[in-house]
Amino acid sequence: MTGAFLPLVNREHKVSITQQIFIGMRTAILSGTLEKGSRLSSWQDLSVQLGVSRGTVKRAYDLLKDHGFIVTKGRGGSWVSTALPVGAIETTPQARAPRGLFYDFEEGPQYFQLGVPAQDQFPSKAWHGAWRRAIAAESSRPQIYPDPRGLLSLRREVAGYLATARSYSCHPSQVFITSGFAGALGIVLGAMGFRGSRAFVEDPGFPRTRHALQQAGVETIAAPVDREGVRLPFGEEGAQLAVITPGQQAPLGMPLSATRRAEILHWANETDAWIIEDDYAGELQLSGRALPALAADDRFGRVFHIGSFSKTLNPGLRLGFLVVPLALADMFGAFVGHLAPAGSVVAQQAVQNFMSGGHFYRHLRRMKALYARRKALLVENLCREIHPGIRCEYEGALSVRLFFPRSADDVAIAAEAQRAGLGVLPLSPWYQSHGPGKGLLLGIANVRDRTVRGKCEMLSQVISSHTSG
């Protein structure tokens, strides 16, 4: 709508204001700034925003209509034409050019896509009810600034959930509601002033975490991963931070061993360093009881615990939480109050409603059983379809990993698979070291009984075309 676009009006210009509005909006339509089929502000509203008379804007709208750039629908308002006039040359502004650098975020999840929950088994009725109650509560709530740390009721629910599901006792004053994992990471890096410092990162580890640290001015040091989880190279001097996934290592899936947990906590205490615990799907351990959060074992106050609702509820929420050591709660409260306050109160209230009604715990229990079945189904079909020379690993995590010979180009294989609608990811970009493993990562959440065999056949054909011979 034009609420996001205001044509410039120059009262000193010789061209009439009506013509200026007409030209400005025509240019915006041709460039795509005002998209085809989008609704425009009424000429009455736009006149107020521009500070000109209603008649001036109405004449500009009439010109746009006469030239075929907009259509009117009576009381339904005015809209940008879906078919522009013959001879009109559409242009693409430079600001829209780098679209190829990003995913098409409006597409549904692909088969084998990582990081998204099951689309077909979500408790929609309970979820919709939680949102209806949240919207009703917001409409009757005083219109004041909310607590920048997040709704107290939700922070209490998160604290209770952590105590129950992750064996981590914390006070709601330590809990901050964030814009997902990335928002929580940014808060820690900013509040602690880590720019210019060095940090251990898992190798392999989540690429976006590594890139976020580097963009924040933090030098990353690759820490290798083995069957016990990450092994920090303690001989490296000057590291002030470690960012790790102790619950389920991302992407390889193993939990951090008790020995390694103790070693890392001891290192942080002895060297005055800090640990960021990315509790990556820690609550969705598919076999046995999930290990306690690393922060639950922290007697020194050195661990920042980060969780997210992306993999359990909906990544579109952009909702997560950060738990800080008690001694830092006031400092972080001041930081988020100035620079990173919690987001939508309605979304927070909806999640709180969902949790307080017992739906969240019930949903987790059902998803663990569902994902275990779907992983077994996927592994069975992969073992039947994939060439014996391709190693398949599936212990831990919400993924299955396929490992290729080092000569294989896993990035090219993944790109071809994605073009076929298979949302696999290449393994090599998860490595910082120069000798990365090659392979694919397959998500299990949206595997289906009726389609999994055909999808595995498609993937096998793509892999074979790149690795055979």
C-alpha cells in the first residue's frame, strides 16, 4: 500500500502537485515498488499524509486510472493494475536485484528440509485457540510499552519448562524473550562486548552461527568434533568464548559427553571465559531421556543458554529465549531495554497460552514418537536405494547424514537435488577447517509413508550422476 510509499512533493516545482503525485506513483508502479495487484491507500488518507488537498490527490488517482495504472472497485478502494498499459516499460530498481542471494522464503518446506517441524501433525485447533485468546487479551490491554525482557507470564512458563524438561532451574528474571536464536546471540555478543575477541566454534557447526560471530567482529577458532562431541583446543590462547551445541551436536547429532562437559565448564571458570549453549533441538532427543542442559551443571555462572520455538512450534514465530547468569540479569535487562526489546506481545501471549494449557508438552511427546518413526522409515528406504559406497549415519539429531568420498562435490549435488524439490543441505559448508567432510544432511520431520520411497529414488539418482565412475 502507499502507506509504505509516499511520492515526493515539491511545492517550489513548476510541475503541478497533481502531476508530481502521478509521476511518482507511476514510477513506483513500473519499478515494482508498488506491486501489481496491491491495494493503495485511499486518496483521502494519502492527502493527509502528504499534507495536500483531497482534490489534488483524487485528480492524480484519476490520471493513474485513465492511463491504466490503477483500477478502482467502488467502496473497495483503489488497486494497482495486474496488467499494465501497453507500451509501459517495467524497470527493476537496484534494491531488488540481489534476490538470488536469499531463499524463496514464501515457498512451503521442501522434502528433507532441516529445521522445520512436521507440517501435517501440528495441533492446529489448540494453537488457533491460543492465538484467539491472545488477540482478545491484547485488545483489552492498556496501550503501554511492554516489558522489554518479554511477558513475565511467558518467562515464567519458560523457566518452568527448563526446570521440567532440561533439568535447569533458573529465575524468570534471568529469562529474556528474543527474536529466535539469532536475536539471542546478537544480544549476548552486544551486551558482553565480544567484538575483537576470539571464540571456539564446532567444526562442523552451524554455518550461520560462525558467520554471525565473524560479522560481529569475533575471530572464530575451529574446534573438532568426535564421538564425544566437541573437543576444545585448550592450547589456543586468547579465546574468551565457546559456542557449542551440547544437547545434540549440530549437524552430527551426538550429545556432549560428561567428561567434555566438565572440562569445558572448568576451562571457562579458570580462564574467565564464557559459553553460549545453543540448545539445538535438545528437548527432542529421540531415544531415551534428554540430557540436562549444560547450564544446569554450571556452578560458576559462565553459561548463556539459548533456546528457540522454531523447531517445535513454527520458525515463522521468530521467537526464542535467552537465559543469562543471575549476576548479569540486571545488565542484560538494561541492554535489551535500549537495543533489543522483545517482539510481538500477541505472539508471546499465544505461546504462553499454548504452554500453560499443557499443549506444548503434549506436542513434544507426540513429535518425539512421530520423528522416531519417520527417521526409521527414511533410513530403511535410504539403505535400499543409496549406493553401498555412500555411508549413512542416523544416530541422534533430527537428521540423517550421508557421507561421500572427498572427491565428490556435495554442493553441486545438493543444488541439483534442491532444483528437484528435495531440501537437502551439503555438509562441507558446515566446516571451517580446510579438510571438510563431504555429504548431505536430510531432515526427517516431513517424511511421509506414501512418498518417501520415490523421494529416496530421486535423491539416489542425483547422487549417482555425480559420484559414479
